[in-house]
Amino acid sequence: QRQVVESGGGLVQAGGSLRLSCAASGRTFSSYDMGWYRQAPGKEREFVARINWSGGSIYYADSVKGRFTISRDNAKYTAYLQLNNLKSEDTAIYYCVAVSGSGPPVWGQGTQVTVSS
């Protein structure tokens, strides 16, 4: 059963950094596009970043461009989201999702990021 598990969230001061990890099960990880979404209290889940299977195509939400970096290591079945220059409005639960063309997307349980001002 395909599964992704996020880690790396925590409490950080404004201007600080965190690195989120998304560990995927299954040897087909390298064929999946990986994405990060977030959901703040009282708001809808929103797109943050996406990386295709090879790492050759990357997209970011305008709100995080220049501050967040998505990457992946297919040998470790893991995707990452580096969060720099964090702002209070980045406080949210961050979710990882694995997307392929052969089945439904696989979502993780989320990891909490809290930025104190």
C-alpha cells in the first residue's frame, strides 16, 4: 500500500528555517510527482510547491517563491521542502502528496509548522 509520511515540522521564530521531509513507501516513488500543500486554521488547503518525477519541473505558489525550495532524492524515496525566512502567515499544517497517472493521489497526515512573531 502506497503511503507518504511527513516530518520536520515545529515551532520557529519569524525569519527562521525548517526542512520538511516526506518519506514514501514503495519502489515506484521515482515515477511520482510530489507536491506540498498547507492548510491554515479556518482556511482551505492551498498549493505550495510541486516537483515532477525527475526533478526537472518545479512550481511554487507566488506566496512562497524565493523562500521555499522543493527537492527530492529518489534513491531515498524522499521529497523535501526547505522553508526559509518564515513568516507568521506560513503557520499551517503542511501536507505531502504523491501523484501518479495510475491511481488516486496519496496524501500524508501532515506536519504542523508554527511561526511565532
